[in-house]
Amino acid sequence: MARETLRNLRRNLTLTLASILTVAVSLSLLGIALLLQRGVSNATDRWQDGVEFIVFLEPDITDSQLGLVQEEIERSAAIESYRFVNQEESYREFNEDFFPENPEITQLVTKEIIPPSYRIIPKQLSAAAIEIVASGFETKPGVKKVVRATDEIQKIEKATDVIRWIVLGAGVILLGTGLLLILNTIRMAIFARRREIEVMKLVGASNSFILVPFMLEGTFQGLVGAALGTASVYGANRAFEEWLASENVLNILQSFAVGSGEVWGIGGLLFLVGALVGSVGSAIAAYRFLDV
């Protein structure tokens, strides 16, 4: 059966390569969409690890106003913990996270204009509970702005959702095209061997003996396409990691990195999808165009 499968592949080499490349491109797009989703999820998890909302204070807040905000935080039964970040620490974070390689820009920003802040973790981490607690600080004297982690997460998710769905849609369309190409390749292989198949039936060959080489051919095309797609996704992730490791990238973007274990998990899913597409396409062709 393996020999028959290889012979079928050689007979339809052009269509076979077209099927493999189409499956590879479609699974690459699918893998990239999954990488985007995983990266956003990682960024979300790391954002939520320790801070749920931030109360930014006016740089020139008075001691009495600061005392009232501090008292409100300590008195609130809805707050689990908090941390005060003064101007000096905020300024240091600003330099480390945003402009490590642009001293000419950091010179324009002084410590005096950087706002101090409270990093607050509520007891209940639901979006509704965070909104109730956070909104109570917006009207306090000396408070400049209250930033919820949920707000930033929603912005990130909305921005990436559009990209992810476009990439995913293109991948699904190309995957359907790959399935049709595999189906057509198997159909042509069956047509090219129609006389041989008739002879095989006359001498008593079983249906499975006739069908299996064609189904293996489609599965092989799907698996090779999946291997190429997985290699593309792995290469794209490596390039992204190298870009994140460069000195000109903001430290805050490091949270979007996807670990190698997660990439190989995506690769395993791509192999499964590739094998499924190949086997389904070849099975449809075999049962539709082969009278067994």
C-alpha cells in the first residue's frame, strides 16, 4: 500500500505540491491567529497579576488630599491590598519601560510631572466589582485619573480581535481550498488508474485494498502541509521573540511573548487539522468517484 501511495504521489506531482502548499499556507495563518490569541491572553494574565486598577494622583497633590485618598483606601472593605508608588519610583518605571534607548526624550520628562499612584487589588476581581470600587475614587480631590486593568484589556482585545478574525478567516478559506485540491488530486489519481482498478476488482481485490492507498495519499498531503505550517509558525514566533529581545522594544511588550511549549501545542493542533483535512478530502473523493 505504501508503494501504491508513493506511485500516486509521483503521478500527480504538480497537484500534490499545490495541495501541500495550500494546506501549509492556510495552517500557517491559522497558527498565527492562535499565536495572537495566546499572546493577548498572556498579556492579560500578567496585567492582572497584582494590579486591577490604578489611581493616578495629581503631581502637585497636597498632603491633605493625599491623606484623604489614603484614608478612603484603608477604610474600604472592598479592597484586598494596595501599594503606593511615589514620583521617584514612577519616574524610574517610566525610564525603564518606555524609553531605555532614547535619553533625548527622557530628558524632556522630569520627575516633577510624573504622577504618583496607588496600585489597588479589590477583594472581588469581577469587572463589575472593580468598576464600583474604582469609580468611587474618580471624584476625589487630587485624583488625576483612574485606570482599570479591564479597560486596557478590552482595548487590547478589540484591537487584536479584528486582526485575528481576518487572519483566521483567510486561513479557513485557504483550508477549504486545500481540501478541494486534495479531493481533485485523488479524483485524478483514481481516473488515471481506472483500468487498473477494474482489473484489481476482477481478480478479487477488496475495497479496502483499493481505497487505502488513495486515503493515505490525501492524509500524507495534509500532514506534510501541517509540518510546513508548524515550521512557519515556529519561525514566526522565534522572529517575534528576537524582536522583543531587541533593545529598542518597550519592556511592557514582553508580556505578549508566547512560550515554546505553547507553540508546540499549537503545532500539534495544526497536525491534527492537517491530517483531518487530508483524510476527509481523500475519503470524499474515493467514495464519490470510485465505485466500490
